[in-house]
Amino acid sequence: MITIFQTMTPIVIAFWFYCLLGVVGQYEWQARDSFDEIRMQMDKVNDDNCQIQHLGDLYLPDDSISHLPDIKDININPVFPNRTALLHLHNMALSRSFFWSYILQSRFIRPAINDTYDPGMMYYFLSTVADVSANPYINASAIYFSPNMSYSPSYRGFFNKTFPRFAPRTFRADDFNDPIHLERISTRNTFTIQDLGSFPTTRLSDDYTTDFYRINEWGIVAVTMDMLQLDINQCDDKFYKPNAFKDTHKCDRKTSYCVPILGRGFETGGYKCECKQGFEYPFEDLITYYDGQLVEAEFNNIVNDKETRYDMFKCRLAGASSIQVNLILLLSVLIFFLIQRRVENL
């Protein structure tokens, strides 16, 4: 008896380690996906450490935003519903570029018809304000001029002289002092207006034309929007499209497939897990899919070593419930016939 116990002890210990490593350890080391990498790159840059960050860390990958609108595809290819705001931003930047290119050509007419035909300085500022106030998704609008290439007829004492730097910029700010402001709801009707070309000559880091400005890829017109308002697509695609978040969903790949959900923003879980053909949703709910936000939350519980229901988000074989009922009925009939036969033998 002692010999059998001593023989079984290593087998039991080995089996226990196998279960521990096979069941618990399968989620112990989860490699970071592309969303984690991009989100970490965004979060590690702030106002305090921006000046000491490597220049490459200040740029996100080109495929971090997928399905970018292209002017050549307008009215040819369909525009995705979650890219309409980005399409408006694209059209706004192009229209402002064409507008300024046309309106500033008057200065090249020689002899000049009228010196006051050039836009005044306040015209540039109010134009950027109009861009931001035209669409709630636009966060900022700016017009950057090259050194000594801007001129304003508004200055009579500064007549016939150019500005060394001139870059009017308007940025949307939250208005918490609005008299009609509702509690915890921002009206977003306040704009911060400044001239990025007005800076002390001793601070080269504020000069947008120098390398000390870090990101100095500047042009005549710049229109920006909040990246966190853009949807991401974590589902896989049959055709190649530049998308850093492609195939990062957490659906059960054997029984379900991923379908994007619009309006979730720059967060994981903007999809739903639909059951594949031959499988069915196992619960009696009004919906017949698993929400991606719930799937992502339960997957994060696995990574953080917490209780999880991630294994429940699977579809079962179609008709599995009826198969189970039929099996019980078949067993009941067999037991009945066995009992009846035994009674007849008696």
C-alpha cells in the first residue's frame, strides 16, 4: 500500500502542475496588441515631457487611422458612416486651401488695384473661428505663413511691411462660465485664439519654422479634430487596407465572427460577435450576439488575474438544445423498455 502511494504521488503532483500551467497559465502572458502599443504611445506624451521625447515618439503610425477619405474617391466609392466627420474635416482643409490660394493672388497683380484688398489681420483670426464653430468635431484651425510672407493693410503705422511670423490659430475650449451651462455638460462654445507667430525671440522652441518646434511639418492651412472621437475597426478584413487594429478582436474565432459597431470612438470593443453558420446564440435574450465591450472587459479580467466569464462568450452548435432533449427522451424510453422486459421475465 505504501509502495502504491509513493508511486502515485509524483503522478498526482505532475498532473496538478499540468492543470495549473495548462488552465491558469494559458492567459498568464498576453502579448500586447497594436491597440495597446498605440494607446501607450499616446499616453506617455504630455505637456511636461514633450520637449524631451524622441521625435519618432511624437508621431503615430500611418495606419493608426484606417479608411482615410480621398478626394479622388468621392462620389466613386462609398464613405463609411464612421468617417463622415473625417470627410468633412478633409473637405474643410481643401476648401480653405483653395480659398486662401485664390484670395491672396490679388497681391501679385501689378500695379496693385487697391492695397486694402488684402485680408486684414482680424479676418484671418475670425476665419479660423468660423472653421471651428462650423462643426463640433473640429477642434482647431490654423493658418501658417512662411517667414516674412504675411502682410496686413490694417496696420497704418506698419505700412508696407511684412510680419516675421504669423500663424493665427483657434482651439476649442470648454466653457464652464457660460450662463446657460448645464451641470457636467460642456457647451463647447468657447474658443482660444492666439497668434503662434508672436513669441519672444529668445524662445526658439516656440518658432514653428525651426527644428526646436519638434513637429514642424506645417503648411498654409491646418485643421484638426479629436482622434479619440474616431472609430477603430478591430475586425478582420478579406481585403488589405492600412489598419493597425485589424484582427485584434476577442471573439471566439471557431464559433463566431466580428462585426464593427459604429460610434464607439477610439476604444476597444467597438464590435459585436455574431455566431457563424451552424452555430447559435445559447441564451434566450432579445439580442443574438455578444457585445464587444463585454468581451473586452472579461478578457482584461483574465489578464489582470480576476474572475472572468470569457469562456461563456461562445456560440453552441445549432440545435444543440433540441439534441439534448431528444437524448434524454431516448434514454427514458430505453430505461422504460428495460424495466418492462425485466418485469415480463419475472
